[in-house]
Amino acid sequence: MGITEQLIKLGGMDVPEEAAAMMRLSLFDWAACGIIGAGEADFAGFRRAQMIEEGPAHVFGGDASGAATAALVNGTLSHALDYDDTHFAHIGHPSVAVLPAVMALAETLDMRLTNAVDAATIGVEASIMVGVWLGRDHYQIGYHQTATAGAFGATLAAARMLDLDKHQTRHALGLCASMASGLKAQFGTMGKPLNAGLAARTGVEAALWAQAGMTAAADGLDGALGFGATHHGEGADVKLPRKDWQISEISHKFHACCHGLHAMLEALSGANVAADRIAALKIRTSPRWMSVCNIAEPKTGLEAKFSYTQTAAMALLGHATGTVGNFTDAITRDKDIRDLRAKIEVMEDPTLSETQSQITLTLDSGEVRRMRHDLLAPMTLEARSDKLRGKVRALLGEDREEALWHAVIGPELDAVTACFAGN
Amino acid sequence: MGITEQLIKLGGMDVPEEAAAMMRLSLFDWAACGIIGAGEADFAGFRRAQMIEEGPAHVFGGDASGAATAALVNGTLSHALDYDDTHFAHIGHPSVAVLPAVMALAETLDMRLTNAVDAATIGVEASIMVGVWLGRDHYQIGYHQTATAGAFGATLAAARMLDLDKHQTRHALGLCASMASGLKAQFGTMGKPLNAGLAARTGVEAALWAQAGMTAAADGLDGALGFGATHHGEGADVKLPRKDWQISEISHKFHACCHGLHAMLEALSGANVAADRIAALKIRTSPRWMSVCNIAEPKTGLEAKFSYTQTAAMALLGHATGTVGNFTDAITRDKDIRDLRAKIEVMEDPTLSETQSQITLTLDSGEVRRMRHDLLAPMTLEARSDKLRGKVRALLGEDREEALWHAVIGPELDAVTACFAGN
């Protein structure tokens, strides 16, 4: 069965409770990222330029517009900080493409939160399937999988919400095949978060247009002239989810920096040692990250987010790496940080996957401690909730975290979107 | 100089009078196609689905909306009939991607028609440059050049209209690189005209967003991870226009059928012979068209548009091939047509380019006549105007043709867009 037919089947499946619970945690995390993202001054002009229509769908930072516009703006703002969730097999950020589409459409359709969460779960699972199907070639050649695979996930979620039949869903996916886009060349520019917003809008539009009678290539995704064939897709084998949904392997960021640093920071969190007792620290990581986040002597807050030595030193000296505001230019010049950075060595280890890190810590006393972490190590939903609540508390403060948390575990969609205003 | 830098230069160039005059003819032709396209019942749902905002930019069929929405809808409707202009080196339809963006933005900015026409000329020239740069590989692998190259042309035109500086224009083109899309897989579905509408909207949005402060990859079009490298672009050599602008080689359709049939129909227009005197007719054409528009025994009006034998018979029997309504299912079953079709032979001739056709006509008397035509044969602007006015008269009727004609050769933008209502 081709992937288009698999997706159509997936669109009609029941969602397991565990998968939906994971989705609610991602909704919580995503909304917090969007609320904070709306405060980024760089994006104020873009946000204002979109606010030409009024509608039912709330936009981060206040105001409401039509579903497509809200999806575009919320997708962009929620990815602005790069602090949202990741799925390594998808090679992308699943929530920022799917959730903006689902939430905007859910408000338009006046849906219950439960149904919106189910649709989002389907959408994220679909994104992961398409991401795996497109494979690493697609990513390596230059496509931003968050946006390309994400657009198909958003489309399938929207098609489910609009109750499209099989033929309409096929047309929606076919329309998406002509609209899905986004280049990795944008990394380091505002074009990166925009890619996520465009994917979310594509999902809303492709489904609404199919509902309005637009037709498209039935094999737009996997035909001989389809998206996969034209966009360097591998066409890897994928299967419909049975008991275990791939959404369970989502990684949430608990540190406001590049995801390549997170396994190291998690490993280090067990160190519990005063910085002045450290003689040497060796970090082993997957070769894949060496060209991504190994800036040895960062000079800006942005560079700090891509530096093993800097973030390790920050963590050991008690500067919370989960606090966005701690990544300043000044902290890269801090004397204690610089002294500690000089004791840290980073080396690649091809036996480690990109979710793993190993640390060897040598104390002044000569004592040697070894620590390791794998981001894919099982974490209970409770433990994950606790960590996410801590993250969101740091982002939004206690009161707003409390309100958002109770909204996302509750039944009412409006309670969630009421939290979107302000930043 | 890379193509991005060339495009930025082009954006600031003066437009020669002759090129602008050609653009006005394409504006006339495009508007007529859009007005008629708005009457296509299939697209009514799509059109309605977009009309959620009000704004200054007129939409074919009535109503007005924001510039981006008007560009999307007008681009789609004006390509719905596939009766708009073509540029063979671009491998696409230049006006349907550029003009919807330019006209919608011009209304928003309250510009004079002259300035809008200049911007459109720049935009079309840019589309052709990017189309040539992407090359035939890009088209063959499955990209719809009308949409992909067209989006860059629309972006450059919009950037000029918004008076963006070099840096902003570079960002606009960089944003476009993440948004330009459209698959040939859509041919035969409503997704094909939609591709044109999406390209037009991309132009408006990329320029407005760059103006609003969005940044993007400076080398989004021609960098190592850019649009060309990721989308199978050839990177062919292109030059900035000097005396001769490539817009002068635009072909307008004077027959409501596949462009592959037009050289043959033009050649035949000089035949001036009664059908019952014909013993045999041989059509020679470029091999490229044999798999595109050589349906020997069409059964529907749509198939008739892709048939040498059918359209040749129609022309010889006096059924105007410039009249959309003549392409019916019934006419494929007409006895005289069928009898004449049986006398027509179509053969490929590799010495002919895709704009050329040769005809050998044998009469009952034994007399043999030879005719040929090349769509690129020079045609004066006056001769082209006359032919286009005839086409538009057949589409809109005398009064509305007269009004549209005087509007496009006049100074006022509003006079043109006032013609958009109705169909």
C-alpha cells in the first residue's frame, strides 16, 4: 500500500489514550513557546502585516483571524525561539507544523479540545511517517523536513477535522504536494520559523480547498512525478501505527539551546559537583553534531546556544540552561565560565547515536565519574509533565503556567486559546 | 554575477517602450482569460472559500480583497482555461504568475497603470530568466516552471513596486526560495491553475514580508542549499536584457486548445479551401508534441483540445478554434468532422522545433499545397493587437472587449480592474 493510501487510513484511526496524552504535553509546550515567541521584536512587523482580517482563530500575542492566517502566524511564532519539540526519526519539529493548523481550525469549527487533540495526534504521526518515508537524503540535499513532511501531517489532521471523505482527503494531500516546501538554507534566518508557519497554513488551505471542490493529482505525494520523486525522497518503508505510536518518541527541549546539546546537559544534570572541584571534563557525542553545535569559544548569546563548552560550563556553574534569558552575549565573557570552558574537551564518538552523550568528569581529587544519557530513554508521562511544567514556569511565570496547564488537561478549547494573548 | 544579483539589477532597470507595449497586450489577454475563468463552475467553491476578507484588490468575477488573496484567486482563475500566454524558453505561462501579483499590489498601493505595467514587464522578464536558468531538467523531473520560475518573477515585480532596497529585495527572493513550488503532476486537475495562483501570492507575500522585516537566506535561489541546487536546476547561463527583452518572444494563444496545435492551426489559416475538395492532409510537427496533443480520435471536448486531427478538421470546416464554446463532446462525433479527420495524417519531424509546423495539403484535383508556420515568426505589435482583439471579442463580446481594450491602453489602473467583475 502506497503512503498516500496509508495516510488516508491513518486519518480514520482511533487514537490511543497514551498517544493523546503525549500530544497534550506537546500542546502545553508548544503554546508556551508561541506565547514567548510572540514577544520577539523581530517578528512584530510580520505579525502586524498578517492582521488584516478578523476571524475566530486566536493568534499568539492577541487578536484573532481566519484559520489559515492564524496557522501561518502561530506556526512561525512558536518556532521563533527554536525551543519546541523534536522527533529525530521525522528529522523535524512536529508540533509547530501540525498544532497551529489544528488549533486554528478547531476554533473555526468550534470543536472540543479532545477531538482537536486526537486530530493533532494523527497529524503528528502522519508527519513522522512522511518524514521517515522521505528519509535522510531529502534532509541532506537541503529540504527542511519540519516544513515538508509537516505540511502533509497538518493536511491530514485538517482533513480529519473537516470530515473529508477518502476522495477529498486524497485531493487535499495532492494539493499539499504542490504547496509543501521549505529549505534548510533558511537556518539562521527568520525564514526558518516561517517554514513551519507555511506548513501549518498549507494544511489548513489544502483541506479547506479540497472541501470546496478543488481537485489535484491523486498520486501527488508518491507518484512518478510526485513530491517524493521530485524532492529527493528515499521512499523508505513505513508502516501504520499499531500499539506503539511514534509520537511517543518525541523529545521535548528542557534547555533553550540546540537539541544536539541536550543529551550532554541531561547527563551532566546528575553530576552534582561544585565547579571549582573539576579538573577536566570530557564530552563524547555523535559525529553528526560536531559541525552543528560545537562552537568552542562563543562570543554571542546565539553562539552560546550552539556550544558544548559554554552550555556545559553554564550548567555546572548554576546558570539555568532552561531559561531563555540566560543566553546573553555577556555570559560568554564571564570569567568563571571561560576558565571552566578551558577544562572541557569535546570529541566525536561514532558509536553514539545523535540522541546519546557520554561524559567523563575528573575531579581535583583524582576521582573519575562517568555519566551518560540517551534522549530516547523512556520517561513516564508524569516525569515528563513535571519537567515540562518546570520549563513552562521558567518561561511564563507561575500563574500563567498554572492556567495553561489546567487548560491543556481540560476539556475546553477556549481555555487554551485564552492563554495565547500577552507574552 | 549570480542570478540573484542579476535579478536585483533587473529590478531597478528602465523598461523599454516596446517591452511595455507587449506587456499591455498580455495584460489585455490575461484579463480576458481571468474574466472568463471566473465563470468556470468548478472553481466557484474555491473562489468563495477565499472571500473571507475585504480589501482594495479586485477579484475576477466581482468582490475585492487583500492583495495576497486577490493574487491567489486571480492567478488561479486566469489559468483555469489554459488560454493565457506562453513563453517557450521560460517553459511556462508568464502572465498568470506575475500579473495577478502586480495588479493586486498596484490597487493596494494606488499606482498608475504605467508603473504597474513596468513592474509586470520586469517580473515577466525575471520569470523567463529564472526559467531558463532552471532549464529543461527542472521541468522534465516534474516541476511546473510556470509556478516555480513564476514565483521569483512575481516577487521581483512586487519588490520593485514596494520600492524595496537591495537588501530587502535579496530577502524577498530568499523567502520566495522557501515558498516557490508546484508540480507537473497536477496537469489535468484543478491543481494546475492553482499552481499559478500560489506563485502570484508568493510574490506578493515574499515582498510584503521582506518589507515587514523578515530575513531569509541571501543565497536562497542560487546557493549550495538553494532552490536551484535542491530542485534539479541546471544553472544555465543567463544574461541581463540589453536591447532585446525576452518578453518580445511571448506567444499568445489564438486557439482555445493546447499550444502544441497552434503552429499547425496558424499554417492552416492560409489554406482557404473548401473541405470537400481535400483528398489528404499531412501534418508535420516536433516530436515533443506527439505524446502531448495527438489524440487521433477524441471523444470529449477536453480531448478535442489535444488533437491535431480534430482541430485541423474544425478549422477547415469553419468551426472557430478561438471560441471556447466550440470545444464540445458533440463536435467530436460530427459526421463531417469525422470524415475529414480520416484524411489527416500526423507525423513527427525532428527537424522542426516545438514552435514550428509544416502542412502538405492534397486536393481532389491532384494539386498539392505546402504551408508552414513558426510561432516565433516576428509579428508587429499592430498585427498582434488585431489578433488579440479578435480573440477577446469572441470571449467577451464587442462591448466588453472595447471597454477592456481602452482600459489597458489608457493610464488608469481602475479602468482595467473595473472590467474584472462579471464573466
